[in-house]
Amino acid sequence: MKLLKEKIQQEGIILSESVLKVDSFLNHQIDPDLTVAMGKDFYQHFSKGKKVTKVLTIESSGIAVGLTTALEFGVPLVFARKKKSLTMNNEVFVSKVYSFTKQETNEITVSKKFLSADDHVLIIDDFLANGEAALGLVSIVQQAGASLAGMGIVIEKAFQDGGQKLRNAGFHVYSLAQIIRLDHEKKKIEFREEALV
Ligand code: G4P
Ligand code: NA
Ligand code: NA
């Protein structure tokens, strides 16, 4: 997605060879027009021959783009929670997500009320790195007995193995921008031109 790649080039801050800060439009401050455009792009890609009844993401940074995508499809957005809510009791699907950055395992939960075997679920997330969060969401879709329509990712760090892992497992992964290299020294961000599907 051209608009997104330009925004990343203009505002992305390379923190290291593996971490890109994009808090001016995605992770802290949010760009509404860009977020609407991302939802339209995901809709264009995934509406072709695919049935979608729910969009599923994980709090917090997946929610904005998850919402604009759900709006295009005219379906609800469900976001997995990272903290157990008091009102959620035991009626939840639970999945463990390992974070390489934090080196800890966290549980994510989704209420059983909001996903069922009748659902066709499109997973949306802001970043794809090692794929742990995405796999946690897949596990929740599977626990619900629902079908997985695909996974839409805003920024895929293609130099980490999440994308390959998920595609090898047979999932339909579509990323709006694929970064193949972050050059910290030269402050250069390299994209893959032909987006892998
Ligand atoms: P890892 O595989 O690279 O270790 O990442 P991990 O799954 O532990 O994800 C930790 C958090 O960092 C996630 O957000 C993930 O989306 C985000 N993330 C991973 N790589 C990058 C990156 O290069 N840049 C930015 N900006 N974020 C990255 P989270 O903790 O779930 O936070 P939230 O923003 O969704 O609340
Ligand atoms: Na994030
Ligand atoms: Na995220």
C-alpha cells in the first residue's frame, strides 16, 4: 500500500535493526484517514470470494484498523483482551502468547459469546514479527470451531520468521507493507516491492 509505505518512510523511526517505531500514526497517535484507507485495502483484498462474519484483533493497537476493516465488511469487530476482566468469568476462550521482546508468556482471552462455529473470521493486526500473537488468535478461532478467512497485517517485518511460519502453515496472510530490512546506521527502510500473499 503506497500511502502506508510513504508514511512509514516519512515518520517511522528505526530504533534498531529489528524495531521500527511508528507511534505518530499507528501505535500511539492514530491517523484516521490512513486507518480508513487501510480498512478499505483489507476489504478489497479479502472480500474476493471470501465470506467474513467477524473481524478479530488483539488490544490495543489492532483495534483502530480492525474497526475500519469491520466497518467495510459490515460485521462486528472482536478484540482479544490481554487482561482478564472481572465480568468475563469462565466463559472465555484462552490462548497463551509468548512475547520475544518481553520474554514472557501472557494469556489472551475472548468471550465465548462473540465467536461461534458459524463464524468466518478475518484476523487483523498492526505488526507481524515472530507470529506469536497471530498464532494465539488462530488458536482462539479454532477453539470456537470457526473458519479462518485470512490474516491482514499492517506492517510485516519480513526479516523475522512469523510470515513464513504462518504461510507455511497454510494461512492466507496479506500485509499492507513488508519490510525486508531496517538499516539503523544509514537510517534506511527497505520494502519488498511485490507484496507476498
Ligand atoms: P516479538 O515477536 O517481536 O517479540 O514481538 P511480540 O510478539 O512480543 O510483540 C510485542 C509488541 O510489540 C506487540 O504489541 C507487537 O505488535 C509489537 N511489535 C513487534 N515488533 C514491532 C516493531 O518493530 N515496532 C513496533 N512499533 N511494534 C512492534 P503489543 O505489546 O501487543 O502492544 P499494543 O501496541 O498492541 O498494545
Ligand atoms: Na503493537
Ligand atoms: Na498488535
